[in-house]
Amino acid sequence: MKAAFFRTTGSPDVIEYGELPDPICGPDQCKVQVAAVSVNPIDTYIRNGANYWPLPNPFVPGSDLAGTIVETGTNVKQFRVGQRVWASNQGLMGRQGCFSEMAAVDSHWLHPSPDGVEDTDLAAVALVGITAHLGLFERANLKPEDTLFVRGGTGGVGAMVVQMAKAIGARVIASAGSDAKVARCLELGADHAFNYNTTNTLEETKAFAPNGVNVFWETLRDPDFDLSVAMLAENGRMVLMAGRDARPSFPVGPFYVKGCSLIGFAMFKATAEQQHVAASDINHWMTTGQLQAQIDCVLPLSQTAEAHRRQEENTIQKKSTLAGKIVLIP
């Protein structure tokens, strides 16, 4: 099979594209013919040498896939050959990734694909959608009566947060880095949106939510806690999804006096059962049109190295060059 892979960590230039043996389908796995995959920042961190866990060699990167089952293991009863499925959590915790024509996936990570939803859209939503769902509903306990603020409302996770919060009826404020992205936030359902490069974030948010926001979803790797705590309402919850190496100062006094909570989580540590709950809602919302994939570009799998360069420019270099996910087609 054709695959993108690397034998040693480093810059995007270490990524090769060529032939690897087809994966062997284990008794608890399904072999999936991959139709689409998408790039996530964690893919680039692992490729660059982040020592989270030992990697197979050669290592195929990639967490998210959508495709069709071509073989099922002897212990698999819930899926059948020919069934469309999607998945995340590949290429993590030492598992082989999915940037290849075929992938052997543990069946408990697979989700049935809803009719009428394209594989490219499912691949683009996988990790970011599950991340948003876990953070909003399992960790931050978002309710319909809440007001939420998300920084970067057109980003991979940010766009999911906006749409999921609106799907349950919450009030949503979003910021973005350009006027065009602000307009997109409003199209996604935000009740209020503004350009953080030309507008004072605290003043703009307070004008719309004088009592503060109940949930603050932070997408920055290096948060400004003075700003976020000032924006939070009494008993507000702040969700962190990035910033592994960040060491920002923290306003302890204002935080505890307001009775606020700080929530950090890593999506890939969630159980399969937790992720199935998220996937069920994602399938429903995508079928009803309440959740739309945000795709910046679609490239052939052979351009995986270029996709990693673009992702790093957006994430590591903080250039905000992407308006959605990079999807690759084998």
C-alpha cells in the first residue's frame, strides 16, 4: 500500500511517501480502506520528536480517518465488511497511524458513518469534534442557559465549539483574527463575534456579556490568564486544550474569589465509551446540518510533508493561516 511515514523524527522533510506492507487485521480489529484523513497539531509534535511514547518504525502518522471496512477480525461482531466508518485516536499511545491506503483499527475506536455525510467531512471533524464535545459537555458541563466565549472560532476545534454550543442553545461569543473569519464565526452560529487584532477583547466581551462568560474555551498555547479570569462570570469554567510547555503567570486571588474552575484535558486519554458518546452526537448533528466540517484545503496523501509545513505555520508560528482542517486523500 502507499503510505506517508517516517523512520526518524525531525522537520517535515523526514516524511517519506512510498510503499509499505498492508497492515494485518488482528482479531479485535477492522481493516479499513482509507478514503480521507486529516492533519492535527499533535501529528506534527510527534513527528518533530515529542517523546510522548515509543513509536513503531517506520511510523505512519495521523489520528483521523474515514473509509470503508474491507476485513473484520474474528472477534468483531458490531461491524461488517462494506460498512463505512470513521475514527480518531490513531497514531497515538504507540498505535500506528492512518496516513495510508489501508489501516488496521481496533474496533472499539471505530464509529459508524452516517448516511449522506462525506468521508472528507468526517475525517475533518473526527479529533476536533470529539475534543470539543468532551470539553464542553463532560468536563465544562455546558448548559443551554450558559454564555460561552471561544478564542479562534474558525479554527479546527474552535469551529466545533461554536457549533456544538449553539446546537444545545447556549449563547456564543467568538473571536477571530480577520474580518473574514469574524463573518465565518457568525455564519457558524455565533451570537457575537469580533476581530481580536483590532478590538479590545475584554471590553468587547463585557459589552455583550456584562456579567461575564460561564465557559471560556482557550485555544492559545500560552494563555493570558489575567484576561480570561477577568472575562469569567462567578463560578465560571475555563477549558484548556493546549500549552504543554507553557508557564504563564496566574492571578490566583481573582480566580478563587470568583469560585472559578480550570479544566485541562487530553482527548486521546478519554475512553472508547466516552468517545462513542461524542461520536453519536456528532453523527446526529452532521446529519441534521447543525455541525459542518471546516476544511481549509484538500491535498493528495503524497503531499503529507507540505501539509505538516502548513499546519506548523498556523500552529507553531502562530500565523493563523488556516481556516479549518487540512484533509488528505490517499
